[in-house]
Amino acid sequence: MDRLLLFVISFFLLSSYSSQSALYSSYNKKAIKLYEKAIACYQDISPINGRGNLTGAEEYLLKSLDKDSTFSEAYILLSQVKVKMGDINSAIFYKEKMMAVNPIVPLVEYFYLAGMHMAIGSYEKCLKNAVRYKNSPLADQRYMGSIDKMIENCQFAIEAIKNPVDFDPINLGSSINSELPEYFPSITADDSTFLFTRRVNDLSAPGGRQEEIFVSKKTPSNNWSNSSLVSNAINTKYNEGAPTFSSDGQYIIFVGCETGAKGDYQYGGDRKGYGSCDLFYSQNNGRNWSKPVNLGPKINSKHWETQPSFSSDGKTLYFIRGMTYDRQRRNPNNQDIYVTTITEDGQWSNPKKISSNINTPYREESVQIHPDGKTLYFASNGHPGMGGLDIYMSRKLEDDSWSKPINLGYPVNTFVDENSILISPKGDLGYFSSNRDGGFGDLDLYSFILNDQFKPQPITYLKGKIIDADTKLALTASFELSDLEKDNLISQMQSKPGNGEFLITVPKNIDFALHAEKEGYMFYSRNIYRDNLSLSKDGFLIIELEKVKPGTFILENIFFEKSKSSLKKSSLVELNKVLKLMQINPDLKVQISGHTDSDGDDDFNLELSINRAKSVVNWLIDNNIDQNRLSFKGYGETRPIEENNSITNKAKNRRTELTIIE
């Protein structure tokens, strides 16, 4: 309600008090005297809460109206007092009472009344008063932008209520929710680990309370375990919150908000920051979380950085930046979604605002990039909606632009603020935070079944482990997935230190290449097709890396046009891996060999295999590999690795191989 009140109160602050004039609508001296005492109370601002003596003002105004029930200025101020008290319904009552007892009503009062009706979801009355103000020739043009936006929202809300979406929120239960506020959830790609923020009471913390990050695990019975603090390395006596997982759960990026001296802030001893709130990351080594590290001055500024969402590609980060009045106070009506990526040199790029199709001159927050990498969810009060912050969805298009945002509809969105949105990796469930009746206290986390039209693209995930082919010991190695058709990176990350395990999201609607590499080892490559994602019987893929030594390796992702030696575009991913292998091992000499199946003429197959191997060598030479390090040979159909008795076996025999000579 606080954010909503700021929206409404801002309208009232534009008006001046009638007490500054000797003219009143009342001639009753006692009523006027009581009214002026009320003004004094209202303007007696407390240094503690920054508000006037509202209770005193209310008492004097009620007494004033008891003396003169037609006193317009008293009704107007009493309505304003009720707004600041958070009682919008009473504020409306006194505003409408003033209009009922006075034949002449200042036009601006219809503007204020429309805003208050919007604040409680009374859309028909909001629309009526807003249109009345807009159509008057006396309307103040300074308010026209706000009036037009109000009319647009009212019209949208009226239609949305007529066409509600299915919505049945279910409380996540006492294992996650408590009598304290819970919000800003995050989840791993395999749906097994759940993070969220809880605001706890802590007398040792500044202000007597702080935010902490909690974690819960999925149990065998498909419930959530009792939550606990994620790590003492991450949680401190200061504020930590709004966490986001990398898709495999190896990294947490979160927000740290504290105060400090001028210049670089000090967060919890030696934790350095650059503004009022900064983004930090921590890595899991298999057992513990590392000491948090600031993401640096490219991302963190003198302003307010918060609510990160780390893409499943392992290199793209979305977050909210709010402009600040000073180093500690943000402007609540000036927040946008920014994006940054990890460049080839391992550094974050300079963050940029995402499309103006999504960012507005108003407020955006609670951003989530779904693990499909294409669907963005966020909260905003700048797009047509139900009033306050609504939740929206946008999809990335083929040209990397974003589609027009879609409101998730009523009653997912209402006249109060909705945020803390999280869509599950499978895309079937939404999670959000609400203080609705029936919870455990304050804000609780809920789940709901997501309407089909708002679901992300379907994904699955791969789990596996990278090991040394000889010793079978776990390796920490880099690996990535690439789209075979478009030759673009889908995801990249490292296997976990200690156990070599990985978890990576996979779109269901593409064919892709999987590559793994580590210095001193041959790269591993495998092409996986959309209709065959079962990589092993137990769903766990073991990747064995061979140390660089003489031997022959199949290049699985080299493709040619049918019965030709022309390389397909989908071969570029694998070719670049061979190129990198040659670059980081400058003394390496290799032979590229071509092989065919047994279909067709023997001589044609032999010549085709020679020309295909030559095409690979020529591509490497064109990319600055010394030709003296390269040779090629074709074997035609003479060296099959499977019997040529099925489509599958023939495909395996049609292959390109790399042999390390020295």
C-alpha cells in the first residue's frame, strides 16, 4: 500500500491550502479557527517519520465540520489526512461528501477523486471522474499525461475483469513462509533448490531489522524442506536479498544494501560497494559458498542496483537500476531494466537499458529472464494495467528485439502492487509474494498454475559429469551448448569444482552441439537432436576428456551438403573448436581424414572422402593455421566403424576424424 499511497499523495501535494487566503467557503468563525488549528497539526512535520500530526489534524477537522457541515476546505484537508493515514476509502467518503454539500466544486477535485478510486480498484468511478476532468475546457494541461494514463488503465482494468484468467494461488506452506515477510524467489533449472528473501527482526542490525537469504530443497515427496539461512559467508548483519541462481545452482548473484562513509562503501567489514545497493556473487565449491565478490563498477554505480536475474546461457545478466536522490535514497518512479553480458575476455560489458518497448518513464522491477532465454517477466506501473505495479511478459524476437509486453491479466494483477514474480523452469507454475488473507503473516510466497498464453518456451536440462578418460577423476572444465542451425551460443558454464558435475538447460525445439574443453585435453563434442534427448539410461551424461596425445578422434559435428564436399554452416561450431585446439597447442600437427558409408560407387566415395577432408584443412588454413601442421586423407568406405546395415549405422560411418600426429 505504501507505493500506492505515494502515487495518490503526489496528486494532493500539487494543491495549496485555502488557509493561505482570507477567503473561505465558511463564515463560521469557530469552524475556521478549528480548521486553522488542523492545518498547523498537519504541517507539524515529525523528524522521525516525516509526517505531520495527522491524528490531531483529524480531530480538529471533525470538530470544524461539526460547526459547519458545508465547509469545503475542511472536507478537502480531511480527505488528504486520510490518504496519508492509508485510509483511502474514508478519503473518498469525505471528498464525495464535500461535492454533495457544495454546488460549486473546484475542477481539480475530480482529478484527485479519480486517482483515489483507481487506488482502491473502483475503475468505473475512476473513469467517470477522469473523463469529466479531461473534457473540461478548464482542465490544467499539466495533469493531462496523468489523466490519459489513468483513463487507459481504467479502460484496461474494466475489460480485464470481464475476461479473468484462471488463478488459484496456493500458499507454499510453513516450510518456507513465516509470520515475517518472504519475497523475491529464485529456483534452479532442475526445480530442486529454492531461494528467497526474508526480512527478519535483528536488534543488532541498523533499524532493528534486516533482509536475509534463505534456501529450501525439494524433498523426495515433492515438497519443500524447512528453509534455513543459505550461508554465513553470504548473510551478514546487513541487508542481503533478491538472489538469483545460475541455472546449475553453482553461482548466486544477490543484492547487498548498507550504508557507509563517502567514497567506496564498506559492506560488512571488507565487502566493498559503490552505491546504496550493489550486486555481489558467490560460488559454491561443492560444499560451501565462497566469500561474496562485488560485480564491479561497470555494473554497480552510485545508484541503486537490485533484483538480478542470471540467464541460463551463463553469460547474460538482467537487473534493475534505480536512480537515487543521493547515495542512500532512490527515486521510486525512475527504475529501469538493464542488461550486461560476459565478454570474451571474461569481463562484464557496460550495462545498457533494454528496449523502450519494455522500459517506460515510470517504474520497472522484479525482472526474470526465464531459462528458455527468450521470455522476460517483469513488474511495471508504466504499461496499461490494473493500477500500481502489474506483472507483464515479453518475448525475444528473431531480430533480438522484444515483443510488446502482455499483462498477465486479472486476478493475477489487481489494483494493489504485484511483483516478486518467478516462473518455474518447466513453465507450468508461477510464484509470487502476497499479503492476502489466510497466510502465515505479512508477505507470503504462493504458487499458481500459469495460464497457457503466458508460458515460456519448453525446455529440459542435461545433468552430467566431466572426468579424465584415463584416471576417471573429476575435472573442472568448460562446456557449452550451441545451436547447430544458427551457429549461436545457447549456454556456457563450468563443471563444479570437486565433483565435476554440471546441469545445463536445453531448449526442446532445436538441434544442438555439446562441447567440453580443458587445457591439456582434447575437446569433446557431440551433436544431440531434438527428437533424441535420452543421453544415457539414468539421464546422467558422463563426458570423458582425453589428454592431448597421439590418437584419432571423431569430429561429430562436421557436416557436408549431400554427396558434396561443401561444408554446412552448422559445422562452424566444431570447426572453431578444432581451430582453438590448434591455437592453444602451437606445436600440434594433425591429419584430417574423411569416411563415407558403403552406398553408391566406391571410386566416387573415395574421391568424396578426400575432398571433404581437404575442405576442413582448407578452412583451417584460411583461418591462419600453418599448412605445414596439416595433412588430409580420404578412406572412402574402407574403414567403417559399424556395419552398413541401418540408417543409424551408416550415419556413424559417414564421419570426419582428426588424428594427432605429434
